[in-house]
Amino acid sequence: MTATPEAIADAIAAARAAIPIPLEGRALASMSCGKTAFLVVMIGSQALDSDKFLDTALNWQPYILKAEFLAVEAPHDGKWFDLQQTDPEARKAEVRHAAEMLDSFLDAILAKRRIPPSNLSLVGFGEGACLALEVGLRRTVPPAAIMAFSGAFAGTETLGTEIRSKPPVLLVHGDADEIVPFASLAKTKELLKAADVPVKSLTRKGVGHVVDDDAVMIAGDYLTKILVKKPAHDDHDHDHDHEH
């Protein structure tokens, strides 16, 4: 039986949809003479794309010698999902679709580099922070760390039933953020504490929707202590605030 033009078009569309969109961007190679042990994935936003966000890691690279820092490119013209979407259910579906795409990419890139999933860290800004939390807390093997700058967690309704891992989390937010409300910091922290996730928060006074120099240095110290000075299974209680 000969396929109709419509059926052929549908088959082509389905095949194209099944092809993974390349997310791998620029990387900063590990500075160690030995094998790379850690992968730190940098996830940007429309306000700060992943390639520029990766430059933040230049400050951390000399202290975490065995880590590769990798920028993940947003798949749709620099967008992970539509920020103008006002329908809550549609927004939730878009976020989950982006999270599933990112999660699959992480599995593939870890396998490609032969790095264990427990040695993955996720660092996100804006929408990237949302995805870092959305993905990291649902991975079967807990990441070594999650650092979320100026983001809001979208998966509040289902986290309690879907959470699989409880990695240490650092939330960083400026109290003058004009794009993502500063109140998101307290809301996200409260949610994570309720789920027994070890979480620290860093309030940046007078700082807007940017990653400022002091926050970069403090976050770098946080990540260094986890990846270099502490074992990956460390379960020290990180639940206290820092305000600078």
C-alpha cells in the first residue's frame, strides 16, 4: 500500500523530532595533568547566555584542577522555554520538556567523557537555575552540587513525589532583581528544606539580575570545598544563610 503524502510528511516530522538537538557548547578543559574527574555544567538564560556564563568559571578553574566546565546551549534561539507564556500548565509543560532534554544530554555527555554521574555539578542562572534544580533533584544519582543564581524553582507541586536525589544546593539571589522576584529565594529554600535537601542561601544586597564578583568568589569557594576538600558522599548540614 502506497503511503499518502500526509503520512510521509508526518513520518518525516516525527523523525526530525526524534533527532536530539545539540546542546554542547564551549568548554574550559581541566587544568589537571591527570584524568578529568568532574564535570561542571553551566546553564545560562536569555539575560546571560551559557557561553558568557561560562566565563564565570574562569575564576574557579585554577582551584578545581580536575574539573571540566561546559556551557550548555539553549536549543531554541537562546531560549529554554517561553518566558512570556502566561498559562501555568503550558509553562509547566515547557519547563518539563526542557528538563527532559537537558537530563538526556547530561547522561550522554557523562558517558562520552566517562565521568561518573556523582561527579556532575549543575550551575544555572535565570532559567538555567530553574532547570538545574528541576533536573538535578530528579536524577537517580545525586549530582555533587547544584548552584542556582537568580532563578525560581518551577517544580513545586510534584517535587515531593518525584525527588530522587538530595545534593547540596546553593541559592544566590540579588534583593534588587528586576526580572526574577527576590521572594523566589525564600520560597525555593523553604521547599528544599521541607524535602530535606541540604541548602544554603546567599543574599546579594543591592544586586539586580546579574552575577556579581563577590557572589562568584563565594560560590567558587562553596564548589571547591565540595569537589576538592570533601568526599562526594558528604552529608553535612548546609542549611544556614549568608548575607553579603
